[in-house]
Amino acid sequence: MSAIDVRLLAPPSSTSGNYLASTHASFERVPSLDGLRAVSILLVLMSHYVDGRLFPGGLGVLVFFVVSGFLIARLMLAEQKNTGHVSLLNFYLRRFFRLYPVVTIYTAVVILFCFYIGHPLDLCEPASALFYFANYVYAWSPTACHAGATAMPFGIFWSLSVEEHFYLFFPLLFVLARGRRLASWMTAICIGCLALRLLFAQLHPEWLKSHFFYFTDVRLDSIAFGVLLAAICEKADARRMIATLEHPLAVMAAVITVLLCLMIRNDWFRETLRYTLLGAAIAVIVAAIVFSQRYAPAQAVLNWAVMRWIGMLSYSIYVWHSLLPLLLHRFAPALPQSAVVPADFALTLAVAALSYFSIERPASTLRHHFGSRTAT
């Protein structure tokens, strides 16, 4: 999960309240996105700590994918408009300093913990986190890399793997196209991913509960919908197109679509059409929240200080949250059952805050040397 610089917690002066008056890309902070990140990570935590049947953690990850695609594409478009080009080297260096400091320290802590408790150490698992192939590892072998082993807490890196695979090729595509036809390329990716899911569902129905949820080739559209929204915002008639998306009827249809996607339990639907419908619906909701003044109550909640704070910590929360319950179980085995979930949440927030201020924020200083205008 991403975060913004703590300096940006104050309400932005260049926006109209809690929404953006202009659709065009710029380096100004986008209100409500931190709150959406908070909603995303809270869904993940509630799914893992409370009950995955009641709280859709997968929806939380998908919200993050759309928000990430929208914001990073918006920043690249702003860089192109301001400098005339986008530096690939600087982009990849910013991603490295954004992600690797926390991932590296987390990986070292997990390995030390496994040594301490005598847990079998399968180097494939930490490698899958460090080199972003966890989505393939844990899709085919949900319990471990090798048969007979017990999984280490690296499974949550599946979503970061999908994201980084997308950002490995997307800047190249952006530079080659010079930002033009971006909407067309993203539309093609969204259609292509749906076509692949439908094809694989026909040829390999046994993949429905593994390949479809985790694999990059069929999940790229989850991020592409966010990029598509950013590209639409640069069109000549962007204001009219965004006005259509933010209309109450469109937003109501998007919310109903999300609810129906959560209610329908058919495996074929959930692993094929659902991702397309959810990606499109979430993009519509993001457009309404970011650019319309109609949704002031929701915007007010998303811009509460506590929501912005959780959004700021979201990346560290996501990385650390799988390990901390294991530590709590190991070092506080006598903790009453009624206190386990509150303790998990409290420890996660505390460690995430420590991670952000001691690892992420110092690393952001290095990122600013490579043109970063935000800590995303």
C-alpha cells in the first residue's frame, strides 16, 4: 500500500475543499486518495484479523490497484507536461527507494524470526518477496514453495508483485507513446485481460481458484482502470466525460455493481467478469470522490485526519500485518482470546508507524533526488 508525505496531511490550498476543481494532471495532492487507501487497508486487516467471509480483503486490494494506477499515471502525465519528457531511470529509482527499504528489513526480520523458532527456511519464499514473483509462487503452492514445507509470511506480496510487474512495462509504454493514445492502450489491456480470463476459464477451469486471483497476466486490468481514468482526465472534453462518471445515477450503478459482485458467489463469474466490473465501478467511484462536490459527506470522512494518517501508513501496514500476529502468538501466548484482535490491530499500527518514520520517510529523501514530488 502507498503513502504520502506527512507534510501533506494538511488540507490542500489549491483544491476546492475536499475535491479537485480541475481534472488535468498536476503535482498537487489529490484529496480523498489517502482516505481511499485507508478504506483499502482496513478491509484487508478486517479480512485477515476478523473474518474474511464478512470483510472482502480482495476488494480492498482492488481499490488500491485502481487508486495506484490513477495516481502514478497522473504524476507521469504531470511530469511530461512540466518537463517535456518522463525519465525512466528516475521512475525506476523512485520505485526502488519507495519499496525496497521496508521489504528488505521485513524479509530480514522474518528470516531471523524463523531461525529463532526453528521454522524451516525455504529461501524461495523470501526471494519471491524481494524479486516480486510471490503471486506465482503462492498461487500454485498456497502453503509453500516446496511440497511438505510450511509457508512463511510472504504470501501478501502477491499483490505487490502484480503491481510491480505492471510498473515494469507501463513507463516504457508511456514513453514510447509519449503519453498519447494512453486511454486506447489501457482500454485494450482491460479488454485483453477479460478475454484471457474467459479463455482460461474455458480451457483450464481448474485454475479458477488460483491463477485468476493472483496471476499478473489476468489482473493487469485492475491497475489499468486507474490509468484509464487518469488518461480520460487529459482529454479535450475531459470535464464532460468526468461529469458523466460523477453523475449520481452513474455512481449509484457503480455501488450496486460492487454489491452484486460481492453477493454473487459463482466461481466462474467471480474469476472472470467480476474483476472487470469491479475495476470499472471503482474507477467511477474514484472519479466522483476526487472531482465532484456532490459527495461532500463521503469526502469529509475520507479526509478525516485519522483516515489520512492510516492512508499514510498503508504500505507499511500491508507489509507488516501478516508477521505481527505470529509474533504476538509466540511472545504473548497467554493473551485472552477476546484481546487478540484488538492487540493485533494496535501492534500493527504501532509497528507501521515505526516503519514509516524510521524507514519509509528517510528513504523518501533519496527519492526526491530523482524527481519525486510525492511519497507515493
